[in-house]
Amino acid sequence: MSHSTPDRGEGVPVFRVNFYLMGMSEVDESVTLQIGDNMEYLNEEFEGRIKFKLHRIYMDENHAYMPDLHQAVIMKNGRLVDDIISDIERAGAINVYLFETYSEQPEVALLGFTPVLTGHHQSYEYNSPRFDRVYIAYPGLADRSTLVHEMGHFLGLSHPWDMNSLDVQLMGLQQDSVQRINHMTYNPEVSSFTDEQLSRMHHFAMEFRKYLLSHVEYKAEYQPN
């Protein structure tokens, strides 16, 4: 699917991304290779509308499981999370935390989640870095779509089933065939965002996540010979 690129006045927001390898004390080359592969795929799927660059990779022996962290966030038990990551967290980037996971039901394991505000999005900056976090399970690196999905949440997108009919239309998701391959679903064949979603995320990045931007890229002006 082909999408339009932003014009010179719009610009391309560029985010730094930090990865935190939790529960590790030594470098695992297979994980670092997967991180590089995920970053490449992330940029492919955002099609130049938003760019992401790997900034730092950190390791820490502190350990937890994704479902336990998710439950703590839902119950607003910030202390459990802060006790694990507050000493290592760095502001000024999207912080992606990698943890182990487990299956609460047969063949069902939590692979990622992203804490978001449901309103007052301007408050992200004043709560930084508390809401600058994305959580990914180590197995979630394998198919590369988990990080793309969670970055969609980070930049203001919802699951289609959590949207009203008007929002579904505004995001270009009316057709089942489009929803089936959309990154904000859980289907195995996901492969794209709609142009409307890309525009929404671009606006969200420039309006509500601008405090995290490394810089904004603009097209070079045309210079006639």
C-alpha cells in the first residue's frame, strides 16, 4: 500500500528509542540482532511519516514478568514498576523495556503493552518519563509486529474494536479486509497502517509527543540548475 509523504512544511518527526534488556547481565547477540531487525521494520511500516533511531541499549539484572507488570499498571501500583526501572530509566527517548512473559491461558501470552492517557494528552510531557514507556516480551521480538503495534498505541491509535463507528471511518478501517491486515489488530497477517492512521500518528507526535523528538526532518528545498 502506497502512502503520501509529508510536504516540506509538515516535516518528519524523529524519535530516539532506548531498549532495556531486563533480567540480563551479559549481552545476548541474538536479542541485539532482533532489536536491529525490529527497528528496521518499524521504520518500514511508518513509511517515512515518522522515523525512529536506535539510541541506546541498556542491560539490567532486575527481573519481572510481563503479566505481573501489566496488572500493576492496571491497578495503578506504580511502586512495583518504579522499583524495577526507576534507577536505570533515561528521559528524552521512547523507552522500550524487554521482559520475560508467561501464559495465563494455554497458548496465550502477553507480548506487549503500552500505558497511555485516555485524554488530556498534553499531560504526557508533564508526566515524563512515566508515560514514555513501551513494554515488550522477549518472544514479541520474533515477529516484529508487536513493537509496531505498541508504537501505534504510543502515538494515539486504538484497536478497531475499541473505537466507535465514526472513528473507525475516520481511520479508514470500514472494510473488514483492511482491518484484517491492520497493525492495530491481532491477526497473524497484519502488514500495514492506513493513510489516515499514519496522518493521525504524525499529528499526535508533533502535538503531544514533541518533547521526545530528537529533531524534525524537512525536505531540502529544490535548487534549480
